[in-house]
Amino acid sequence: VGLPVRRLHYGLLALIALAVVGALQAVGIIMSIALLITPGATAFLWARRFGPMLALSVIVGVGSALMGVYLSFWIDSAPAPTIVLFMSIIFAVSLTVVAKRNRAASRSDTPG
């Protein structure tokens, strides 16, 4: 009566494998890993539900790619490492901001 979970699971794994193989051919291993992990990890810090997390992940990935290519033009560097650096900076800033926000919220919840 429900969804075919096993079939969906293996279908998703097959699609991820195809994406990784295609990305390795196109951009290399470091950028492939960065494009798979960093946008989702950044979105996970900000969103509580899957739908907004997915949308934010796409925004972070596409925005980082566009800004990384633009920045690489102006600083005369290779685009792929600049994109990865830009995504890493966004993640680090997000992690810092969310950690400070959570610390401030836990302090205000503590009586006394």
C-alpha cells in the first residue's frame, strides 16, 4: 500500500553513482566531493525541514558556482578551486553564525 522504499533507495543510490561518475569526468574528485557535500551541509545548519533544506542547498550550490567563477575571473585563478573555497567559506561562516545563535539561545533558556 505504501511506497516501494527498497526500490526508491536503490534508485537513489544509482542516481548518486551516475552523478559522481559524471562529475568526476567533468570537474575532478575534489570539486565533485565539495559539490555533493558542502551545499547540503550548509543548508542543514539553517533549515529544519527537508523541503526548505533542499531549496537552500540548491541556492548555495548554484550561488557558489556563479560567484566562484566570477571571483576567479577577477583574481585570475582557476574556477574549480575558487568555487570550492567560496563554498567552504559560506559553510564556515554559517557554522559560526548558527553556533553563536544556539549558544545565545541556550544562555537565555537557562534560569538565573
